[in-house]
Amino acid sequence: MVGALAAVTAVVQQAWKTEHEAVSAGSPLPKPVVPQQLEARVPEFAGRTEELGQLDRWLEESDRPGGTAMIAVIQGTAGVGKTELAKHWAHRVTDRFEHGVLYVDLLAFSATLAPKESARAIQDLLAAFDVPAATTPISLEAQEAKYRSLLATRQVLVVLDNAASSRQVKPLLPSSRGCAAVVTSRSHLDLISAGAHLLPVPLFSEEEARQLLTSRLGADRVAAEPEAVDDIITRCARLPLALAIVIARAVPNRKFTLTALAAELDKERMQALATGEDETSVKAVFSWSYQKLDPPEARLFRLLGLHPGPDFTRPAAASLAAASWPNDAPNPLIKLTRASLIDEHLLGRFTFHDLLRDYAKGESDACDGAAQNAAQLRILDHYLHSAHAAWGHSYPHLQQALTLASPQSGVVPEKPANRDAAQAWFAAEYLVLLATIQLAADTGHPTHAWQLAYAMVPFFERQGHWHDFAATHETALTAARQHQDRRGQAQAHLGVGRARARQRRLTEARTQLQDALGLFVEFGDLAGQSDAHYYLGMTFHSEENYDQALHYLQEASDLAVRGEYREGQATSLSSLGWIYALLGDTAKAIDYSQRSLDLLQDLSDLWGEAATLNTIGYVLRRDDPGQAATYFEQAIQIDKKLGDLYSEAVDFDHLGDARDAAGQDAEAQKAWERSLEILDGFPDVTAISTSYPDKATLRAKLGLA
């Protein structure tokens, strides 16, 4: 060992002596090497205008007095185009770096090679400057110092591609002003201490995806099949690698229509995006990240492929995996985020694009087998029990209570703490819940389908989502029929009927409600019968057939009394008061409304209380508009507390009428404007009857018609 070291030392000393003698003799030293290690420019580069601009700005900032080397970390998921972006930008600014451009592939995600260690990368960088091996220091620390010394008097751009970790990268970063480094990685690198800027690279926007297809396929070809282009962009999830694979198929085969290529993607995406080469196939590229996961994170990633919705929270993921993650323990979702396999697109909400979802599902199919059914049942239980807990805060009355089966072991439902939290939960999970109802129907769980649809009714009604109200209950009805679930059919018929009544499709509504009524009679369910009669009565109210409305509403009240269904009794009395108000029978309207109000306040039912206050205000609107306005304002305050936008629009319309009757023109205008503003946010809301606002009537009141 001592002999080998002595030999190396002798070689180094001889190399120094030769160089010193050449200088002493006046022989010119060779000119410094100017490495240009970038590959050719990326052909027809598309998009990334914002990212390129940001890199330019950071470079300009680093050139100011007192600046240091610019370091940028380009981070993003597999196939998003990080390397292409880094290389394209590097070519754009090459002339700013007179002493060269270095490029090192650190091989973090190679199919065949191990990641390149810092020591080996430093040797490659020194070799790029023609530093003789004989003069290269032996220790890594000395090699790093030699590298930094070389860069200290030079203007060099260093491109470090496919980095695995900050430890691998830090020794390779320049520190001198005039130099810059661009690092690409799928992993989240902690380089803030090194002064690095983070540049997350998202999926292409639709415009960028279209720009890429147009630049490679030609504007005429893209314009000739616009729907197919839209489908290709969607099926490729706007992932640049996937789009590039489709382009590679289409360019040499002009006889392949884009419609045919889109259909191929629709049938089997992963197979259609396979090229036969590990470096370019989408599935293979994803696999390099997946295979580096620890077993618990790998299992979680696979199971997330079974999640029905567009995004998910930590509790939902924990239920899906039947995992216990204490708050003080490392969050496995964050580990998947740092690996760029999922994205925390909102604080506490995670997602991944459709191609990664397909890949995860495929790995689950291969690895998890029968465990998939259990995982799907857990996620159904998670959302059903969470929705039921939220419903308990936001809408505890006016509907019969749901009786749920116990959740599966490992399920950790979310439990909003109060009404505001419940409303926020429904809003955040809305699209997930719609997808979960469909998953329940598709996987043979009709009870989950109808109970979850039922639990969402308050949110549908308050936000004016009549179309989704109907669609979810129709899905639940189909599932209940397929599995001969008579109870589920009754509740789903009731839901469809209520939704169709909201849409003023009254004949359909009555058919559905009569079907529900027949089933509730079969069960001897007095509360269900009361609900069916109540909503039948409201269909007749919508077409101003008040005699029939009174008949059904009175029957609903009587059935509620017989069934000791106080919520149903309070609701029926409130609506009876409303019908008498519309008929101009002030005495009965006030009598029924006051009886209802006493019950509602005893039940702490704010939603029903607001509706009844609106009725009393409506009765008083002409004879005592000032007092009527007070009732409407009280109702509006409750609406705001409940987040009931539709009722708020109704009450503001009626408040405007009261202000108008009192000669308060400016206040009337403000109230009507607020009502119209709310309704303009509801794409599919129609007025329940002539006593309810619609957009055309409000515009006429405002002089906008």
C-alpha cells in the first residue's frame, strides 16, 4: 500500500515538474479547454414559456453585483420533460458562458445502471477540462476543491441531469458568480441551503399540448381532426412523453388517422404508449420510480390506483390501505410526493395524473389480487361514514336518519368538528363523492350507493346541483334494482323524484315519488310515506295546483304525527303555511307557520326555521313591508350560516320585493342584484314556481331585460 502511494506521488511530482519547466523555458501553455457537452438542440421544442422565463430571470439576478452562481432545480414527475427543458434553456444561454457547458447524467432512474456517485461525477467534470489524471487529487475533498478552483475563474454552465439526492448533487454545484447549474430530478432535493431555486414542472397545459402536436404533425393535420386531437391530449394526460410517443407513431405513418390513434389510446393506454424500449415507454419510465420505493410506500401507491376520485386526503389514503399513521410519524404520502409519483396540489390534498393512476392500478392488479376488493370496500366505507358525520352537522333534520353498517377494520372516517367544517368538507370532496357513488354501483355495493347519494342531498339542494342530484340517485336506483335492494329502491326513487321536481320535470317527479310511496307502504314505513306525500305535494305546488298540494301536504303531516316523525311534521306544517300564504289566507298561513316554527326551534332545525321565517315575511310583504323585511333578513342570516345559497337567493329576491313595496328603491336594487348574482352561479337552476326567483324575472326587476 505504501509503495503504491509512493508511486502515485512520484507521478504527480513529475507532472508538476514538467509543467513548471515548460513555463520557465517560456513555452506557451495550452489554451484552456472549453467543453461543450450538450447534445443537439431539442427539435421543435414547444411550450414552457413561463418556466424558460423564470430561468432567465434567475440568471439575470445572479449577474448583479454581489450575486453568486445561479442554481436551479427542475423538478417533476417522470415523462414531464425536465431534461428537454434544461437542455433547451442551456442552448438558449450558451453564449453567456464563454468557458463552456458541462453535462452529466447522474443516472438516478436508469433502467440498467446504478446512480453515478459524486466522486465519479467529479472525475468526469475534471476530465472535461482535460485535467490530467496524474494531477487529479486522490481524496474526494481535494477533487471537489480542484473542481471549484477551476470554476472560480471561469464562466461555466453545469447541467446535472437525473439527480437522485441532494447529497449526490451538492459537491458538483458551482459557487462563483458567472457560473450556473441546472439540476433535474424526479425527487424533491433539499438544496435551499445551497442557494438553489426550485422550478416545479407541471403537465402541459392543453394549449402547450396542442402546440406540440401542431409543431410535429403540422397545422393542417391537427386542424382536420380537432376532436381526435382533444381525445389524444386527454388520454395522454397532457404528459409530454406520452404525446411524443403518439407523435412518433403518427409522423412516419400519415395513413394513421388521429381518430384511430385516439381510439387506440382509449382502448388500452399503457399498451398504446409502449415503444419496446425502456428509455421511452411510459410504463417503463414510471417503473423506475416505483421500483425505488420501500414496500409500504409501494403498496400504498398501488392501492391509490383504486381510489375513485380526482384527489384524496391523508385519512382517505389511510383507510384505503388500512394503515395507522400517527400524526407524529412520517407521512407516506409525502414520501410519494418527494418521489414525484403523486402531487400535493392543494394543502393536504393529493393527486396524480391519469397515466400514473393507470400504472398504479395495473401494479395493484398484478400484486394485490383479492385484497383489492377489501381496499375498495374500505374506501366506500370511508366516504359514506365521513359524509354521514358531515351531514349530522350540516342538515340533521328534514330527512329520516340513516342507519349505517359498521365500517370495515382499518377505516378512519373524517369527522368535521362543526357546521362550517362539514360544509367545507362537502365542498372539497364533492367530485370525489360523485365518483364514489359510481364506484359503489359498479362494484356491487348498492347500499353504499344510495346511502351516500342520500347523505349528499343537503349539499345538492343548497348549492343548486339539481343535475347531479338526479344523476346520483338514478345511479343508486339502477344498482338497487340489480341487487333486489327494495329499501334502496324506495330511497333512490324518492331522491330522483325530489331532483326532478327541482328541475320542474313534474310528471317524471310524480312517477318516481309514487313508486317510492308504494314501496314505503309495502314496508309499513310511515316516515317514508310522509316524505313521499310531502314531495308529491310540492310538485303540485310547483304548477300552482294548490288544492292538490294542500291534500298531499296534510296527508304528509298526518302520517308524520302517526309515525312520531317530528321532523316530517315540522316540514309539512311549514309548507302548509307557505301554500296558505300563496293563497292569501293570512290567518292560516301565520297559524301553520308559527306551529311549525315552534317545532323547528325545538328541533334546532335552522334550515326549516329560515324557510318558515321567509313564509311569514312573504305574508307581511304588502301590508307591513318593513316587518316583512326583518323576517327576510333573519332568514338570510341563517342561510349564510348554513351555506344555503339557493335559499339565500330566494330570500334576497323576496327582500327586494319588500323594500320595493316600502319605496326603498336603492335597497331593493341591492337585494335583487345579490339574488341574481347567486343564481348566475348556478348553471342548471330553474324556479320551483312563480313565487320563486328566476334569472329573467330578476333582470326585468333590475331593468336589465
